[in-house]
Amino acid sequence: MKKFFSLLLLGSLAITANAQTTAPVPTAQSFGKVDKADLEMTKCDFEPDANAEILFDKGDTYFDTQYNINTDRHKRIKIFNDNGKDEANIRIKYYSANRSQYITGLQAQTINLTNGAVEIIKVDKKQIFTEAVDKYYSALVFSFPNVKPGCIIEYKYRLTSASVSDFPDWYFQSDLPTRYSELDTNIPDILTYKRLPNLHSPYVVDKTSSSNTHTEAMANIPSLKDEPYMDARNDNSERILFQLLSIRIPGYFMPNFQDSWKKVGENRMNNEDFGGQLNRKLAGEELIINKAKALKTNDEKIAYVFNEVKNIMKWNDSYDISSTDGTPKAWEKKVGNSAEINIILYHLLKKSGLTVYPMMVSTRTNGRINPSYPSVYQFNSMIAYIPVDSAKYYALDATSKYNLYNKVPDNFLNSFGFYIDDANKIYDLSFLQEPEPVRQVVLLNAEIKPDGKMSGSADISSFSYNKIRYTKKFKTDGEKKYNDYLREDNNNLKISELTFENMDIDTLPLRQKLSFNLDLTGSDDNYIYFNSNLFTGLKTNPFLAENRFTDIDFGYRDNYAITGIFKIPTGYKIDAMPKSISMAIPDGTVVFKRLVAEQDGSIMVRFSIDHKKSMYFKENYPEFREFCKKMYDMLNEQIVLKKG
């Protein structure tokens, strides 16, 4: 330890000696004390295009004499331009049921530099509101006054948690660049917490003081930007989670407080808003139950009950693991949160004679479940789970009108669900995935005209999640916007005679048939240019960024089969035609093939794309990006016809 502090002292002296060339480590400041340089600053040093920057975010977590957990938080944000002004609208959510958590001591102010003088405008306490999010959560809501480019906003408050098991997590990273983020923790010796870090950057401070306060700090943390096919932001943020392991009181035996999945399951069953709702009778339920029982196969029963609940109930857009008003009332109103709708589904399936269990899940935006961290707080929704055998199961979510009974909702793929078989005291995790490739088949038949136009027909078959996506898009947006979506906003492409088949049959692919006309721009009296990449959804490469900070998660494996036959106009011949090719990413998990041939006055182009896995790690992004660049170039490569 002496050696460590000696090295630290030497390092500090070295920094002092080289102050002209080495930037000091950022730090926090007291409330109201602001450097003029920060007010004059016009952009973030390490992320110049940012609309705003967190100058510092400091949390100090400690225990009072009653072993309440207090976290004093102080956050300061710099607004660079008008696009950053939304950062001045603050909403702090906390668990307010039974006063488990509460917020006190809120102070907030806007700081401007006006004609060279510092101007401070405090937030009026009358403009600070407490909103009820639901029966468990509340939110403190306020907005800063006189916000304009160049200003600084800051606020501080104390969050008190009444339970030693509710140690607050800390996120060093957010959607804004952060110059400095610090967490100070002081934990009594009788309490032991398990730390669950997700850290990729080094600390600028990592020390424990003589008063047993542990300080961890990071500096110049880039914003976590949205990337195509990324997982939940929380899964990718630099953060530390805390879990209570034990309480040690001399002379007393104290149990281990680390939750097991068994304990989580038992607690859920004892919860009136979850376990207490599973068997509650619903008005008129016998009509559905009796009809389901009369069906011959379990598959028919599942499909019938699922579609009945899906069509009767309307989701209120709230994900939850508990009922708010009770399932009988939700059933009566025909409106409910995700837990209420799927508890109703579970209840009717069970009454129909099926072996079904309630399962807690986490949506893609909420984050993946960590199986080594048994905690109910990881989940944000609930579904009905029917295991068939070791390989087959149904995971049913009736909140969306577009979900299929025979497909795990894509919102829950590639994560664990936690199912509860209370009768047999089995509480276990099951990994939710789609093992089969999701197919998309496109057949084109077109004729090239001498005047530089193309006319033809397309037959598009969409399976599984592709069917869900296209069906939802059409029913939500209407035909005009849907046509724009199919055209990929190509104004030279006109669609007519669009028809659908199997839209409401869960077991069959969606089939779309259409006619189209396309102006082949760039063509002249001697040459006609065109490419065969039509109605595929593959015009634009989403992986153009040079760097990737998160893993790529498609959710499921795609499989494309695209075939186009294009009749050459009389008097024209092929001047340039892409070559047939087959290529694969180095690990073989993506394979692309293109077959091009001329036959009987027509050109046949066939593409196939096969993803052999649904996830690709960010460490392999350079090779994945290079492969995608080549693939999209080949998909969009032109064919040239010459007159004569």
C-alpha cells in the first residue's frame, strides 16, 4: 500500500511538473461554483458533434444510523445548441410503493453568461411535480428556465432507500458524452454487496480513503449512440450493479441474502398482484374454455385461446410483471398492461386443460437477463409458457395483435425467461431463441422496354417474423405508406394491383403479389442500365460506420432467396453483366451467392443470403463490415444493355 501511495504521489508530481502539456483529470465542483471557461465552451473536446455534454455526474452513497441508503447526486450539463435543449427536461423515476424510496432536497438552476457576467436562475419549487407512474413507481418532473445555447444546467437531490437490498446502481455512461463521472460508496462492515461491473474503460480514480469511502471515477466517456441492431442501452453502458449478499451481526445467525431463483419464484407467487391473480375467475370465461376443450389437438387449443385473448384485449402500452387493477377488472374493461393480458391468457389456457406456466421476461430494450444474478428487477414483462418437449415450446404474448402463437415474440429473443411451476416447486430459466432461419423469398418477372422502362410482377413470400413485420407495417401505416416502404422510397418505381394472401393464417407465410413499372434513369438512346435488387429491403447497407461499440443482434437468422428474370428488348444485347460469385465471411457464418446467366433472350439473376447465426460480436465488426460492403455493392451492381 505504501508503494502504491508513493507511486501515486510521484505520478501527481509528474502531472504538476508537466501541467503545460498534460491535461488535468476532470473533477466535480460544489453546487453553484462554475468555471467561466465552461460557460464559454462551445463544443465537447472529445465529441465535437455533441449537442450537450455532462460536465460531471457525482454520486455519494452512504448509510444513516437507521441503515437507510442515501445517495446524494449532483449532475451538471452543458447545452451547446438548440438540439441540446431537451436535456433541460428532467424526469427522475423511483420506487415509491410503501415509501420504499423517496427524494428530498432537490435544488436546480440554470447558469448563463450574460454580457460577461454569470447569471443564475433557480428552478421554482412550484414547478417541480411528482407524477404517479403506476402503483409502484413515481417520478419527479421539472424543467429548467431560460435554457439557451451556451448555458449550464445543474441539479442535486438525495434519494433515500429504506431497504439495504436496494443499493442503487451507477451508470458512468449515457446518451451524452460525460467529462467526469464519480461514485463514492461507504458501506458498513456488517453489510456485504456483490459488485456486478460492466466496464471497458480504465478508472481515472480508484481509491479507498481512511474513512472507508471508496471512490471510482471515469473521465471523457463517449456517448453511447444508437447503432443498427444493438441490444438494450443499459446492457452496453459502462456501469456497476450491486446485490446484497449478507448481513453480519456479532452473536446472531443471519441468512445469506443473495436471492436464488427459487426465492424469486416463491416471492412472486406470494405477491397478490402476480401469484394472487393467476387463478382469478373471469366473467364469461366458460364460453372460451368450453370451445377450447372441444378442439382435438393442443396446437388447436393454444391457437384458439391465444387469438381470442389477442383480439379481445387491448394493450395499454405498459410493460409490467404485476397487475395494476386485477385481472377481472382488466378483462371487464378489455384493457390491461402486459402482465394482466398474459395472466388472463395463462389462466384460460390452464382452464382449457393445457400444461402452462407463467414466465417473466425482459424486452429487448430493457436488457438481457443475467442468469447469475437472481433478481426480479431484471424483468419487465410476463408471458405464458408451454413446454412441449426438450426442443419445442410455446412462448405466448397476447399484447400485440400481430404476434403469432407459434413464434417466440422477437422482443424476447436471445435472452432468458423465468418460468414458475409452483405445484412442483420448480423455478427455472429457459433460453428463448428461434433456431430456424427466417425465410424471405422474392420472385421477379419483368420486361425491359426500348424506351428505358421496366414493367413486371413480383411475388413475395414472407415467413415467420418477416410476416409479422410486413403485416404490422401494412395494417399500421395503410396502403400508401406501405407502398412507399416496399418501393424503398424510389420515386421512379410505381406499384399497382397489390394483393395479400394468408395474412390472418398463423401457420402460412404472408404472400404478396403486385405489378410494377420502373423508369430506368440514366438510360439513353444507346444504353439501358438497371439492377435486379427490387422489393428485397436490401437496398441500403446499415453497416457503414467505421467503428462499432455494441454487438450486432439480429434476433434471428435471416435467409433470403431472390430470383429475377428480365427479358431483353429486341435490338439490344448485353454490354456488361455481373459475374456469378460465392463468398462467405471468414468464420463462415454469413454466406452470399449470386448466380447470373443469359438464356433465351432473358437475364436470370439469383441471390441467396444465409445467416448461420443471429449475433455478431463487436470485436469482429471490421470483417463483418467489409463483407457487408462487398455484399451490398454486389446486390446493387448494374446490368448494362447496348443497342445494336
